[in-house]
Amino acid sequence: MSKSKQASTPNWANKTIRFLWLAFAAGVVGFIVFIWMVSVNFLGLFGPLPDFKALENPDTEVASQLFSSDGVLLGTYYRQNRSPVTYDELSPNLVNALISTEDERFEEHSGIDLKAMIRVFVKSILLRQGAGGGSTLSQQTAKNLFNTRTDANQGLLSSVPGLRMLIIKTKEWIVAVQLERAYTKKEILTLYLNTSEFGSNAYGIKTAAETFFNKKPSELTIQESAVLVGLFKAPSYYSPVFNPENSLRRRNTVLGQMMKNDVLSESEYDSLAALPIELDYNVANHNKGLATYFREVLKADLIRWTKENLKSDGSSYDLFGDGLKIYATIDSRMQRYAEEAVAEHMEVLQKKFYDEMRGREPWVDSENRVIPNFIENAVKRTEAYRLLKIRYKNDEDSINIKLNEKKPMKLFSWEGEIDTLMSTMDSLRYYKKFLQTGFVSMDPHTGHIKAWVGGIDHKYFKFDHVKQSKRQPGSTFKPFVYAAAIENGYSPCYSVVDQPVEVYIPGQPAWSPSNSNGKFSYEKMTIRQAMAQSINSVTAYMMKKLSPKIVVETAKRLGVTSDLEEVPALALGVNDVSVFEMVGAFGTFANKGEYTTPFYIDRIEDKNGNVIQQFTPKKRPAMSEEHAYLMTYMLRGGFDEAGGTSQGVPYNLREGNELGGKTGTTQNASDGWYIGMSKDLVSGVWVGGDDRAIHFRSWISGQGGRTARPIWVEYMEKVYADETLGYTKGPFPRPERPLSIEIDCDAYEQESQRFVDFDYDAKKNDF
């Protein structure tokens, strides 16, 4: 019977069955061979796969982070804004939402989910129904980490229709399995969240949580986690900012998946799905946060550092991708106080500036006449003009048409951003009317910069007025003249008559400066009183006694780094200097005569926390401890002497305290300065227009005591009010040895009258 049945089976059927089995076996063998060929990139046909070392240490771009001295993140440097977190820093809500939506059998498979692959094959290929991609989190992590879909990772066969995606998927399967062997499930999940893109320039879950909700990943609620997980499908299409309806729908889909996987109950789903999406949206950029000007100046230094320092393998560091940790000397609290002081004062000062202009243009010549074609000439120095010249091949008519063409733009104002229509010429005319400032504060003993404000708003005014800008210091340069005098044996009690001084230089007209009020008192005064009241005639007399060469040498030794001309007018600050170097030089007085180069980077670490470089301040003796103390005594004169330019400083700062300070104002009030010092802090302020022709029409309104000093006052009040900073009032430390120069002026006068000198006619060619 069986034989008959066997005989009755057609021969062709047996052959078909055997063929199918052989085809199946060949397919299995062929697929295995195919996987092997892909894994070794046989003949370069398939493109490279990461080696084991790359799997163990995946090379993903990580933003470098800048921290303040008190541990606050000031900013980041990046191409992709990404900062990694550990699994312990993830909210359980986020983990549940991710697994429920993206890979519900994540804990069960070893990198490849066969059930999901069969589902995709049947629904997407056989039934032509959308069924998702079927990729596991491990596969998606492989894609994120190693860019498996970029052209750089494709081989010769990738251009064959239908083969490209098969090769890509095969690579992702292989890498996923290797990842499962190299990492734990928690590590893979964390890698995925750290390497994913969320839109809005947010890469990685930490940045995404901060960008959309201003939270840490550990603080995310269920519904917030669902919003972020929903972004994996399509960051732009499901953006809660730009497509809120799509985002809400996708969020609820994620919540539904959580309910399906028993993470949420039906009642929890119903209540959460009814909630709106509440964002605290804030895209990180270099114009926001603390110390924006400082971060930009530091970036240039760090780029230079990466070129000069190499890794152990000989390659250069990448500031924008290596995840470096840079620790600055800036204190975030003091930085905030400095920025607040600048904003509070500059807003008020700008209104005064507008009031004084009374509708007139602020760019004037030495006779207070409006400079014709000022804006037309200024625009030719802009980047916009340079680009238009290239575009229109120097056709001035076409360039002028574009420059005067109105377009939508946002403008800075002290009341907030303004949306308007304005041409390039109009916006330049608008912005040129703003006063700018530079402020920096330093610990003179360590050289640590504690606060840095380079302008009024980095988004609209990029130029840094602390270190990049150099302007005439006016009378803030006078202390260097008097420092040279102190070093050459003159006492602060040395007396001079306030009367005209003429300094003759062969072949040049005599130099004879007037005082700021245009008058001379013809009274005898000590050089401490003269510096306190900023009397030009006495400073000129001391310059004549000492010589410009000695004063230049003294200023350079104390820390002034800019070029200084050996001319008599240097006594009144005619050579450009920066706030940065002036603060460093004044710090020598507060630091017992030792010059400490101002610096602002404490150390740089790699992404694993290993210290790459520890920075130390450069120090050198610049003057004796006694002479430095005598200069602090001289600078205290502005507060103590009648008519001193620091007399307007509030009593609450002066009470129980020793402070030194010097104002400075250039001849046409283009520049207002103040440098103030306590026993622990030296801080400098400059205020003026970006162009020297822009200034108050009244010299009194533009003097440093009105424009710059209030910023220092407000800053110091805030610093002293914060007890956590540890800055206290008190005297400048006095040298242990008795002073060799008398500073009791009554005793000094009784001892000798021989220092009073009225002979201005002898030797008229001193130089």
C-alpha cells in the first residue's frame, strides 16, 4: 500500500521539494557568506565597519564645556551641542517611554529582534502595509555611533539599486550584536540617548531636556519624556515648538505605547493625554547666559591652544568635538553682579546720552560740529559693504540701493528687542548711537580674573572692550607717573604749586597742558592731593622732573603691555591701552609690588576628567613692597583728600574700609575710565562710543566719575553683600618694616621745605 502511494507521488513533486530545500539551504549559506563578506568588507564592495577598538571607545562628537571656578556651566563649544550623561542620571519615566515605543523587547533580544523583523517582512513587504523599521535600540545606537548610512561608509555595491539598504541593515545587525557583547543593556540605552538628535540644535538627552524643558534628564516627567521620545521619529515634523499639534499627537502615541506595555494604567493615560505640552524652551547659543564676551575671547585662546598641544597619539585636540572640560577663574556670582551693574547703569546712562543729544547726531568733531557723511564713511568699514562690493563688482549705485533697502530685522534696545523694517544704513545709524563699556575684575594676589563684561549685549555688539579694544586712558595713567616719582625718592607729601607748566622739546612747540576746568589755583599741594584731584599741571611737572623715558619704563615694569611713546603728554594718558592690562598693572600696587599676569584658565581636562594642562600665573617682582604700599596710599587719596575724584563713592562702601581709585577722562570725553581697588580686588571700567567721535557734548557728563565709576560702585556693593564670596572690608596690608618715606605731611613739612620748587624757567630743554 505504501509502495503504491510512494509510486503514485509524481517525480516532479519530489524534485520540486528537493529543489526548495536546496534553495533554502543555499539561501541560508549564501546569507551567512553575505554577512561574512559585509563584516570583512570583501574586496571593498560593502564599505568599512568599525573595528573592535572603535566599538570599545566610540568616537562621538561631544561639546567642550566651560565651567566657572564655583562649578557653574558657563557655556559650551560645539559643532553638535551634546553633553553625555550616565544611566543613573536618566529619569525612569524616560527609560520606560523609550523602551515601550522604540524597542519593547529590548531586554530579551541580543541586538536583533527576529519577531520584529518577521513582522516588518510580512506587513511591509508582503502585505504592503506600513509596519515601522523593526530596528532595535542596539541597531539604532549603531547607526548613531558609526554613521552607517553616510556615503563615507559605503562600498562599490552600495550604488546597486536595492542593495544599498540591505548592506546598511546588515552592517547595523552586525554592529548591534557586537555592541550587545561589549556593553550592558543600560549602557546601550544610555549611548542611544546620548547620541540621538532631538532638533533645535539639541544633540543628546541632556541638551534636549535643557532646551525644551530647562530640566535635567533625571527631572523629566512622564509627559515630558513622551514628548522627547516622540522626536526620534522625525525631530522637525514632531517638534513641540514648530509643529505643536503633531507633537501632541505623537506624545499621546508614546503614552499609548506605555499603557500597552503596562507602564501606565488606562486612567493614567487618560489624564496625561488630556494635558497640553508645557515647554520652557531655550536654545543654547553663544549670545545667551553668563560671560558671553569672555567665552568668545576664550574660544580664540582655546583654538590656539589646541593647535599648540597634541594628544598622546600625535593628533590635535578638537575644541568642538573632544568634550574637553575647561575650568575658568571666573566666579559665576561675581560675573552676574558685574553684568547686573553694567546693565543697571548703562541703561540709565544711555537715556542721559539721548537727552543731551536732543535729536542731534552724536558724532562730532573737536568743535562739537556734526561730522558730515559720518555714516556713509562708516558703512564702508562693515562686512555688509565688503560683501556687496564683491556681489556687485564695485558698482556703487547698486551697492547704495541695497544698503538703503528696508528689510525685517530685530534691533537691540534697553527695553527689549524691537521687530522692525530698517535698511542697513538706518540700522548702522541707530547702533552707532549706543554707548559701550568694558569691565573686568581681578584678584591681584592670584591674577585670577573673576568677572568680565566686554560690552552691553553680545548678540548685537560682538566687539570685546576688555582685551580687544584699546583706548586712551586719560588720567588713569597718572598713577604710573607718581609711581615713578615714589620710586625715585619723592614722598606723597612732596609739594608742588598748581600753575602752568611748559615742557620744551627741541624742534617742537612747548607742551603746556591745562587743568580739566581750564583754571589754575596757584596753590601749593602735595602730590597725593594732586593725584586725588587729578590736577594736570602737577602731573606734567612731575613728568618734567622724571622724564618720559623713566615713566615708560615704570609703566612697562608694572604691567602695561601696549606701546607707549616717550613724550611728555604720556603723563595724561595719550597712548591707547586696554582695560585688561590696566587692571593687571594696578594689581601690582595691591599685591605688594609683585606683578601677576592676569589669567583666566585654571585647567583643562579631557572628557574623562584627566587633567591635560594646569595653568599657573606668571609672577615677577615689579617694585618694592614699600613703594607698592605708598602707591595704595596715594590711590586712597581720591577717597580721603578734599576734592578727590572718588569722593562721590557711597559711605557704605567706604565705612570700615580702605579703597583706592582713579578716574580718567580723555580731552573730548570720548573715554571715561575708573579703576578701583580694595585689598582683595582690582576692577577696571571703560565707557564710551565705539567710535571716538561719538561722545557726550558736555565734558562734565562724559567724565569717568559719572560714566564709569558708578559701575564699579554697584559691582562692589553687590560683592560685599554676598557673604558667600568671602570678600571683606579692611585695610591694605602695611609692610612689616617701618616706612623709609614720611607720609605724615605735617611732620614732613616741619622737617624740610626744600622740596617745594617754583623754578620752572631753569633748563627748558629737559628732553
